[in-house]
Amino acid sequence: MKFKTLSVTDSEHLMSHSNPLILDCRDLNAYKAGHLPNALHVHDGLKMSLIKRGDKQRSLLIYCYHGHASEHLAEFFTDFGFTEVYSLAGGYARWQAEQPILQSPQ
């Protein structure tokens, strides 16, 4: 496996300390209903554009519903030479479940 899976906490850290390209590979209706900040909806045109002209050194954070499809897409991008690719463990469902924990006062 050439990509890494990240927890919600580690994904938050990546997002706040780096400038990852965040890719949502759920269906368009799910994306429109809610997504991670600055996430782009993945479609074939975007995938091809990233492969042809994307910065292969830039971090990619990919997520889906529960963390399975994003692993396949993460592997796809590593196969095309992207060097820092992450899949969100548990996907958007885990992100939503942990948000109140992450946002609560310490």
C-alpha cells in the first residue's frame, strides 16, 4: 500500500498544517448535502486533469462514505505518481461522528 490512512484527528492536523487537495469521492447528491471544508467532488474529468496537470508533490486527502472507496482512489493516484496520498479512515461518516468531539471545549 503506497498511501496512508489517517484518523479524523490526523486529517484535521494535515488540513491545518498543510494545504492538501481534499477530494470527496461520494456521489454528487451526498457531496451537495455536506462535505469537508474546501473539498472538491471527484469526477472523471477532475481525475484526468489531476493526472495530466496536477502537482504530484501536493498532499491529497481522499474520503468517501465509510473509507473503502477512498482507499481504491488513493491507490489509483499513487499509481500515477502522486507521492503524498491519504485516505480518511471511516470516511465522511466518521468525520461527522467525531466533529462534536473535535469542536468541544477542552
